[in-house]
Amino acid sequence: MQVSLEAGAGLERRLRVQVPADRVEQEVEARLKSAARTVRLKGFRPGKVPDGMVRQRFGTQIRQEVIQDVVRSSYSEAISRENLRPVGSPRIESEPEAVGQGVAYTAIFEVYPEFRVTGLDGLAIEKAEAAVSDADIDQTIERLRRQRGQWQPVARAAASGDRVTVDFAGTLKGEPIEGGKAERFGIVIGEGRMLPDFESNLPGLAPGADKRFEVVFPGDYYEEKLRGQAVVFDVHVHEVAAMELPAVDADFIRGFGIASGEMAEFRRLIRENLEREAAAKVQAEMRRQLIEQLLAANPVDVPVTMVSREAASLQAEAARSVGAADGQAAGAYDEVARRRVRVGLILGEIVREQAITVDQARVGRKLDELCRSYDQPEDVRRVYLQNAELMAQVENSVLEEQVMSWLMERARLTSRSVPFGELMGV
């Protein structure tokens, strides 16, 4: 078997393979003989069909099957001989089969980049430390109250924090603007869903009020034709409603699964939840710092094939999250996909270089964690255990956690105290 390798653009490789004719012909003859022992043709007993007739009836089909198998097997031999690590399946360009020349083809594929991870000795991370205060717990309780609050109509002028239900229509130079009209549209004053100039005209308006005002759209507004334009809005107020918050009593507390209804237990559980959220945020931020440093120190080429596959996955994920087709333009996910692929390649190389193997005990704990939130966790666990693809996802997640732990153990660590609200961005 003759093999020649040519480098294409980037990580593309073109592998030309020529398989000797005798290898092909020997396999064709072996399969024809095997077929002759089992083939059934009208007028002949099994195993008694003449060789010539078997060849005439099945020769072309058998030869095609042999060529397909020879291409597969020779490709595996060739990449092993050349010590290549292909990304995905190759594109095969077959050459016309000439008498006595065997099978020749070119396999086109990308390979994983070859590199050594650098920058491991200089890793440095800052760890934020934030204590949960009583005030943080109080703020959380207030947020929970608002989540369970009820809007109640009021017969007064609107103020900050109220919800106003309005009709509005916007015009630019006397012409209606696209998307600038709505009926019975609810706006919570101060929530920031509308442009600041629009919201600032709502306080002081009572039910039944009408108002005309001008809003200058910001220069960086997403719709280019409205940037910097002065749009006139006509607004009619249908309703002003104030948020009526529930009392923090035993019934309110029981609504969060605390059977005792005790405030002390409620606050304790809130504190534990906030501490867990803070710990997760700290870990995520330290991971981000490490990833940024690794990316800066390792400008790795990435296979286009992997980027395209990851971009398609991101687009499908975005479509699932909104329950509709994703309207993003082609290529919109390429940069994010390229970054993800680079990170995966770097972490994968660390796994290889350091011979890190997946910790099955951690896999078990991760599986328990994933299944715990379901009503029938044991049933869900069985589904995972019986599905190799799902278990591979769990193991890959655990392996990534192990790599990040390995990196954090070696990074220079400094600590910084921050308020809980600053850490959580609230």
C-alpha cells in the first residue's frame, strides 16, 4: 500500500492512498466463492450455481462492497502509519479505477493541532471572599415578597415602582414608526424596560390621563434609522397599580417548603442558599480567570470542522431556549464556538500531558446531583446508566472539573474581600 501526505490550508491534510490490485482482487474472489456456497438461483441447488453465473449476477455488487471496505480499512492503516489524529470523518475523493492499478483515493480531513500547553507556571488567580450579612438576607426576603406580590389598581397618580397600563403610539416627522405602537401595555416605572426619556414622563399620570411628549433615541440604539431621532409619543393611561406585598408570616414561610413556618429556620436556609450561590460564583470567576490566561498563553489553531459543529450546536441550543427557529445570521456563533473549541483543546491537552483520568467516585456524585432534582431520581439514574452518550457527557463534565481543580492547585492565589451584593451583581 502506497501512502503520501500533503498539508493543506491550516490543519487540513490530504492523504493519498493506493491499494495494490492483488489485495482487491483476492478479496473479491474470496467473497465470490463465499457467495457461490450460499446463493440461491432458480434452477440450481444451493452451492451448485456455476462460478461464471455468480460472477455475472453478483460480481459488480461484490466489487463495490470490497472497494468500500478496502477504503475504510486502508484509511485506518494509513492514518495509523502516518501517526495522524483526524477530526471527524474524511471526505473521500476516489480516482477512476484502472485495470491492474488497484484502488486509489485521496482522503481530505483536518487534524487536531499539535502543541504543548504553556503558561502553567505563571497562573495567578484572585479569589473573592464575601460574607452573607443579615442585610443580604433581608434583601432576599424582600425580593421573595415581590415575587409573590399582587398588583392592585389605585386611584392616584403613578409613582416610581408602580405599574401603569397604557396605550402608546410613536411618530417620527408625523409618520408612525415601526414597532412604536401598543395597546394596554404594562410598564413598571423604574424597571428600565423602556427608554429612560419615556419612563420619566409616566410619574404623575393618573388613570384616564393623556400625554404627548418627545423622546430622543440614543445614538447607539439597535435600530439604526432611529438613532438620535426625536420621536413624539402619544400616551393614554388605562390603569395605575401598586404592588401589594404579602406579610412575612408563618403561611408565607411555609410557601417555601418550611413546614414549621419559623422565621429562624427560614433565614438559616436563605443564608445557606446565598452562601452556595456565592461559592458557585467565586468558582466560576476563578475558572474564568484561568481560562483567559490559558487562552492568552496558547494561541492554538482550531479545526474549522470543530468550530462549525460547535456553532451549529450553539444555534440549536438557542433555538430550543426560545422554542422557535433562531434568526441569527450565519456565522453569528462562530467566535463563541471558536473560543469554546480552543478551551476544549487546551484542557484536553492538559489531560493528556498530565495523564489525568476520570474519577469514577466523582462521576457517581455528579450523577446523584443531576438526578436529585427529579421526582423519581432512581429512574432517571437508570436512564443515564443505560445510555452511553449521556454517561460520556457526565464523565466529560467531571474530567473538566478535575482539570480545573488541578490548575487551581498550581495557581498563585490571592484573596480579596468584597460585599456580597457586589459579588452577585445585585
